[in-house]
Amino acid sequence: MARKRRTYSASTKARVALEAIRERKTVAQIASQYKTGATNVTKWKQVAVSRLPELFQSPGAADQDKLIDALYEQIGRLQVEVAWLKKNERLFVD
């Protein structure tokens, strides 16, 4: 009979990642303590470390970055349209 996969709550993952970041114990010791694999501990630590900068951003910064990206995209489209209209202006002038 196949074993069921264990699922871990977000709080458990956060606790494990925090212990791994502190580096007071080895990855193997942490994995043994929480009854998970060393690979999981390493993955959760990497995720926590990569997402830390997001915690310190102001709430509007992410929205502002999205807005800036959307505006640059629109500028690019408009530049293409203007270039096309300049190239084909004789079609519109009688």
C-alpha cells in the first residue's frame, strides 16, 4: 500500500525555514526534529530568503511597479503605431 504524502502548514514551513536561517542546528537535525526531509528544509529556507525583500517594501511599491511596467508597454505600442502611420501617411492624405 502506498504511503500518503504529508502536507505541511504554512506556519510549520515558516518555523522550519526560520530555524534553518538561524543556522543553530544542521539541516539534518532540523529535518529530524520536524519529521521532514532535508530537501524540504533547504527549499523552504530558499523560499523564505528570496521573499524577505517583499516584506520590507511599502504596500504601494508593488502596485507602482506594475503600473510603470504597463505604462512602458503602452508607450511601446504607441511608438509602433506612430512609426506605422508615418510610414503609411500617403494612404490617409488625399
